[in-house]
Amino acid sequence: MAGLERTPTGELPVVERVVSQTQVDLPGLYETHYRRLVKLASFYTDDTETAEEVVQDAFVKLLNGNYRIDSNAGAYLRSMVLNGARSQLRKRKVRRDYVPDVPRPVDAAEVGGVAAAASSEIVAALRSLPQKQSAVLVLRYFLDLSEADIAQTLGIARGSVKSHASRGLAKLARTIPELQA
């Protein structure tokens, strides 16, 4: 970055300014949450590259924005990533409606990733659920978040998390009979 001198700590001035404003350790946040956020975005985008872009965008918005973030930074980032992934899905739908379908090449690294980890039938069923139900189930079973963390991420009450999870699981059980145990 031409023209910017590093501070004695080695950081660029803008990074130090933003870190001090937000009271959050951005490098630590990145280290702690990046992989799980990519995993979350990958579920929705079904594409690791796009998922990484969504997560990168969330961190850039956090860095460039004037956000006052407290100890709930993880929940805030998850919300940003969920919204970014949904936005990518809307863009993809528009492209699909107006551009002929071209098969996407399969990256060798993706073979062992999300696509192989989850049955395509379950993923399709989760995607067909209402948005809140799908988000609750993905956050609970895909990212292993607690009800409190899910409530914080989605900005809803814990009781609503339980309700959305129950309704979502019931719909999944009707859609995929093998899930009934």
C-alpha cells in the first residue's frame, strides 16, 4: 500500500483505528471465525469460492464500517454472512433466469467438502424450508451452535429458535421419511 507507513506495531493506521473504534480484535476474530463462516456460506452457496467471497465481504464491511461491536461480534458476523449468502442466491437466480445454464467444473477440493458431507436430498429439503427454519437448522446442526447463539445471530428469541427448529424438523421428516426415527 503505497503512501501508508506502518505504525510501530506493524499495522497499517486504518486497521489500528478501526480496531480501536470497534473494541474488537479483528485479526483474532478472523482467526476464530473464518472457517466456520465459510462453512456456513458454503451450505447456502454450494460453492466454496463464492462462500469465501461472502465471508471476505463481511470482514471488509466490518473493517470499513463504523460499527460499534461488543462481545457479540461472532453473532454479528454470522448474520452478515447469512445475508451475504442469501444475496448471492438471489443474484444466482436472476442469472439463471436470464443466462443459459453452463455446468460448473467440480474442484477436486470440493469432493471431500460440503457436497460430500451432506446428502443432496437433505440439502435440497433444507433449502426448500422457510428462511428462518432453514437458518435455525443449519446453524444448529451444521455449525453446532447453541440456541442462545442462534437467537443472537438471527436476532430472535430463544423460544422462536426452538419453534423454528421443531417446525423445520417436522417438515424435513415429512419430506424425507428416512429422517423419522
